[in-house]
Amino acid sequence: MVLGGGEADGTGCALTGRDAAMDAALGALYGGGGEAGSRRTSGARSAGLGGSAPNVARWLGDIRTYFPSSVVQVMQRDAIERLGLAALLLEPEMLEAVEPDVHLVGTLLSLNKAMPETTKETARAVVRKVVEQLEKRLATRTRATLAGALDRSARINRPRHHDIDWDRTIRANLKNYLPEYRTVVPERLIGYGRAAQSVKKEVILCIDQSGSMAASVVYASVFGAVLASMRSIATRLVVFDTAVVDLTDQLDDPVDVLFGTQLGGGTDINRALAYCQSKITRPADTVVVLISDLYEGGIRNEMLKRVAAMKGAGVEFVTLLALSDEGAPAYDREHAAALAALGAPAFACTPDLFPEVMAAALEKRPLPTP
């Protein structure tokens, strides 16, 4: 706060009421020395969250009272990172007090193995709330965008009348223009197939579950569930660190997928791609999406050879450095350049752009990189 609140601030002004309470909440996190949620109207500045769960719970209530949700989420994230409060999230009453968001879900997933049984149900409820919010935001647009891409990718040359793509048909038959009749004779019809009745494309999401990829894991799990709900797309979801886990059979519930991950650990991209490659049965109709910061702990040359082999067989290969709203993380630039040289440029993708990226991959057209 610019005005401060005590003599040490040198302004000669004292905060009172709501202003003092807001200053105390900020000082508890960004100052030092006292108790969270304390109320002061005068005297020396004192703040600090310490290690007390009651103090932290009170402070969480304070910031939700005085600040909008977007600010609350930032302050919670700062408290977890700056003051080492992750352990307190293992207590049910603490989880009930926090404002759920993607970053909190990532923190809970990283604590999953240490979480006591008394906390797990509360943690699942918090995660489910965030997942439902994301699905509401992303699912409808994703299904609509990809359904259109699947219809366009299923073009046929003997379409029924209502399936004819007249724009492409006219362009394909311009050579048959008859000036005397001022018309084009459509010797070759181009149209759309009906993609909804059978599987037309296969998508493999290969997700790096190292700790730095937490937000990407959350979004990818939600998108995986959305894709799996589309009958015309066969979706497989694979997570990896130095081991590989196939979570495809849990895609009907992204919360189960998330609790099946284990954030942290090393990285072996080559092993993960080897597994994905073994599951490809129709290369020309398959899209592989690798979501990773590309810090490879396995065999670099073998990783690149696998990508080249998949692309050579007709697989559409997409490399996302992150799937989140935060831009590109730190990543291995050498590996990113090597993949770009193979025709698989690596870039960070926001959740809102992801449907367009997938639509382009399904149609085998250039990706809309940011």
C-alpha cells in the first residue's frame, strides 16, 4: 500500500478499517514477521503467515473478502511458492478455504503421493471443480471445431447432393466452363463424407509429467476427455517421466486421469515416443501430440529418429512446449530446432488456440503457430 500504515512507513498517515485489513493481508504475504489475518489500525507494521494452519485459513478468508478472484489466485500461488505452504494443503480444512484454479490443481497433484486419506476426497472435489470449469469453457468449441475439420478431411469424389462442397467443385471444373451457356459443367464432384458414424482419425496425446509441466497436464487431460467423447476420433492419452503410463482407459473422467499422473521425476521422451509409435495402426490417419519442454533424459538421437520415422510414415506430429495460458516455459532450444528441421515446429499453445491447432493437424494443413 502506498500510504503505509505505521510510523516506520514515514508518511504520517495511518490506515483504518477496510484499508488496514487489506494492507495486513498483503503484508502477511509480502512483508514479514507477524501473524496472518491480523487486524491493525496503528502501530508498527507486522505480518507473516508462519506455519500455523489456523492463521493461514484466516488469511485465505481475508483475501477472498478483500480481493477479486483473479488476484486471490495469484496471492495463493505466491504464498505456496514463497512461504512453503504446500504441506498445509494436505489438511482438508485448508483445501476447503482456498480458491480453486489450475495452479492449485498442479500443486495438489504433486502432493498426491503424500496426501493422507482424510484429505483425498476433499482434494478430488477441488480438482473436479476446476475440471468442470475448464470443460465448460473449452468443450463445446473444441467439438465444433474438430467436427468441421473431420468433415472437411473426409472429402469424397462421389458425394450425395447435400454433401457437395460447391466452392471446391466449381474451382476443380473451371476448365469445363461453357461461355455460350455461361455455366460450368461439373464433371468431378467434391464433397464431404459423413465422419460422425465411424472412427476417421486417431489422436495420441503424449504428455510430459515433469513438475514444470503441471498446468499443461491439467489442460491436456481435459482436452483428452473431450476428444475421447467424439465417436469419430480414437483418442489415446499417455503420460511419462522416465516411465510410461497409458491412461486411455480412464479418459471418461479427467479427474481420474489427473490423479493417475505423478508430477516430478526425470524425463525419457524417446521411451514415451517408442510406446506411442507401437500403438499406431493407421499412420496416415494419426496425429501425435507431444507436450513437453523437450529436456530429454533419454537418447536424443533415437528420439529424433522416431519422430522422423513417424512423419515419414504419414503421421502428423505436433510438438507443444506448453499447453497453458502462461506462454513458453524454459525449454531445450537445440531439440526444438532439430524437431523444426524435421517439419515438426515446437511452440507454446494456449488452451483457446488448441482446437485450431488440432483442426489443422487433422486436415494436414499448416499449423496456426502463435
